[in-house]
Amino acid sequence: MSINATLLAQLAVFFILAWFTMTFVWPPITKALDERAKKIADGLSAADKAKADLTAANKRVEEQLAAARNDAAQRLADAERLAQQLIEEAKVRANEEGAKIVAAARAEAEQAVVKAREALREEVAALAVRGAEQILKREVNAGVHAELLSRLRTEL
């Protein structure tokens, strides 16, 4: 009977230990394992979400950089176009000013030519009078012969 009683005692202790373990030890262990699994799953989910957010943020940054580059290129093109336009306007104004200066110089030269012709006519008239004086060996009175002298000036 001692083998059977020992076996029954061991069987009773085993069932008591199994019941104690199932009632008091196993639930906190499974709860702790479930909480840890949940934390790990939440951490992985948060990491995936952060990765997706990072990808979206990088995409937005690239789009904004592309827009900024396009804007800068557009502004640079506008500035170059404006500079070219200003240069063309300055060239046109310079050409106009040059044409005015040339026209003024031509008019001034024309006036100088007219004055020189008038002075030359008067000198020629005076020389003609002196020449006629010498030819006639007498003095020609300029006041008396003013009409003759002016006609002579206009003919020359």
C-alpha cells in the first residue's frame, strides 16, 4: 500500500500544484506576456506610421523645393527679360540722342557754312570794289553804290 499511497499523495500534490499554478501563477504571466506583445505591436505600428509620415513629409519637402526652384527660375527669367528690355530701351534712347546730336551738328555745320559763304561774299565784294577802284583809278563810294554792291553780293 505504500506505493499506491505515495502515488496517490503525489497525484494529489500534483493536482494541487497545477490548480495553484493555473489560478495564481499563470494568469499574471499570460497578462504580462499579452501586455508585452501589445506594446511590441503598438511600437511596430507606431514605427510604421512614423515611417509613412516621414515618407509623406519628404515628398512634401521635395514638392516645395521643386516649386521654389521653379519660382526662382521664373523670377530669374523675368529679371533677365527685364534687363534685356532695359538694355534695348537704353540703346533706342542712345540712338535717338545720337541722331539728335548728329542733326544738331549738321545744322550747326550748315549755319557755319552759310556764315562762311556770307563772309566770303562780303570779302569778294570788297575785293571786287578794290579791284574796280584800281582799274578805274578812282575811288568808288560804297554809300552811293550800295545797291550795286548788294546786287553784286547776291550774284556771288
